[in-house]
Amino acid sequence: MTLFSSLSPEEAQSSARLAELIREEITASGGWLSFARFMELALYAPGLGYYSGGAAKFGAAGDFVTAPEISALFGRTLARQAAQILEASGGDLLELGAGSGKLAFDLLGELQHLDRLPRRYYILEVSADLRQRQGERLAPYAERVEWLDALPDAFTGLILGNEVLDALPVHLVEWRADGLAERGVVWRDEGFEWANRPLKDSPLHDVAAQLALPAGYRSEIGLAAQGLLATLAERLERGAALFIDYGFGAREYYHPQRSDGTLMCHFRHRAHDDPLAYPGVQDLTAHVDFSAIAAAGVAHGLALAGYTSQAHFLLNCGLTDLLGETSPEQAGTYLPLAAQAQKLVSPAEMGELFKVIAFAKGLEIPLCGFARGDKRHTL
């Protein structure tokens, strides 16, 4: 049985329509398309892309599981940091890409418990299908939740992105003895294939040249993620931006042993490395270069307020206190919660690979999530 043998007829048809759309753009672009553009269309083409279509993505029925889907403890713990920022800034909360709405639901519930509910909980969501699912889940908070089509021109409060940066398009670059090359996509013999072209003077060339990696090295450069930080820095008037994602600082990201990069695909809870297959029905993702993210934020006027592992962040925010609210003597309730907490903080699970990075503007308070284990010096 092949990896994609479980595709439904509807999924196969949708993917074929998206493939035709991409093929037309390749033709219009002279026969070659950057992988960054291919990835953008595969994930976000209106009505057809992975995140803008209607297929299930999250949880057991989807392709991968995120921390909010693992346990409500994640959102409840994160709410402690959110409450501190909301109180200090006097603003609202904006979540970028709210997925199934589970994180928003857990956050709002705990913020209500803490008496720190924001006036408005904004969600920037590109998928009409996900908006509908989020709306159903967040019905108890309907008077506070508002969906946006674009970033506001100005914002005060907390901007939150959980597994957002890894889902932004990346350029693929190869360092060769004869110079730099960008990896792109062509259409040949009824299918997508890889094709390189020399990388000329451009912002992408400048970033790649500064990395000075050895010949034969191939990796990703996330200009879109850096651009997002620049935009957020411009529009955040007072408050903080907090991102949770998997990745490394530059020294780890471009380690000699990671010479094939970090690009990965997810389909039905299986990871593989063929991003050109069946666009629109599989997730495409790359790890985050947090050094580049930090540099982009600082360069555009944000203060780097913290960087640490997910484990340290959750423990700093009181994960064990929340777990302790359930007595171990209630084994039927406590043991599943303890197992969920272990997945969130264990180095063998999400605890170390996932990082939390925070930027601030106009806030002078130290953020509670970074009280111990701050790793800013590694960036």
C-alpha cells in the first residue's frame, strides 16, 4: 500500500485541480517556479491549498497533532503568560492561524478563570472551513471573538502564533562549488520535478551568502517568516508577540549533519520527504531558524523578551501547579493528565525541540514564561 493510497476521490480531484493551477503558473513564469511559491500555493491557494481547503488537518483524524490537541494543560498554562501581557498592555489578543480553535477555547476558559478575559479575541484565519469550525467551538465566547482577513494597521496587546512560522513558505538554496543555486519546480512528463537555477543578486542571495555553508549543503531560508516579524513590529504599538514552534538557533539549524535541510511533509500522521506529490492534501513544513526570527524582530524595533524551550516555558508558567489541582488519588483523571504533561515537556517528545520566543514593545516587565532557562544567548 502506497502512502497516498488512502486518498478519497474528492481529495484526489482537488489535488489535481491545484496541480493544474500550479502548472499554469509555472508556464506563466517561464517554465520554472521557486519552491517558496510552490509551497505557498500548495498550502494556501484559495479553496484548494492544504490550509484553505476543507480536509481535516489536526488530531487523530488529520495529519498531525499539535500541543493544544494533546492537552488542555497547554492552553491553560499559556494563559498565565497571556494574562500577564494583557494586564500590562491593557490590550486585546490576536491569534495567527487558530487551527481547530482548541487553543483559543482553552485560553479563553483559563483567562476567564483568572479574571483576565480580553475585550476582544481576534483570529487571523485564511481558511473559511477552519473559521467555521473555530466558530462552532468558540460559541460560548462569541461576543468576544472576531475573525480578521488581514493584520490590523495597529494593535495593542498579545499577538500569538502556535506552529505558525513553520507553515510559512521557505526558499530552498543549494551551496555549490560554482556558486549558489535556488531549487525550484518545473513540469515535465505529466509531473512536477526539481530544477535548480543560479541564484543571482537578491535579498535571498545576500542571506545565503552570509551563511557561507560548504559545497553540497542544501537548506531552507525563511524570508516570509522574517517578513512577518517586520510587519508585526511595525503594527504592534504596545504589547508582545509570542511564537511557539519547532526549530533551532542558526548554529544548530545549519549544523554540518543537517546538510539536507529540514523540509518535511506530513500525511495521515506519517512523515516523508516528497513535497511535490499530491499538492494540497499533505502538510509542508520546515523547522524555524530562530536566530533569523530574532534578528528580524530586533532590526525592526522589537525587544527580544525571551527565548527558551517549551518545557521551561510551561514549567515557568505553572504547569505543575495546574496538574497539582487534580489529586493523584483520582487515578482515572490524574494519570491521563500526567501523561499529557509528559508529552508537552519531555525532551524525547515536544519539550526541547519546540521553542518559545517573545518580543515586546513598550513593556518593561520581565515575562514570567522565561524566568528560568532563558536561551537568548544561544541565538
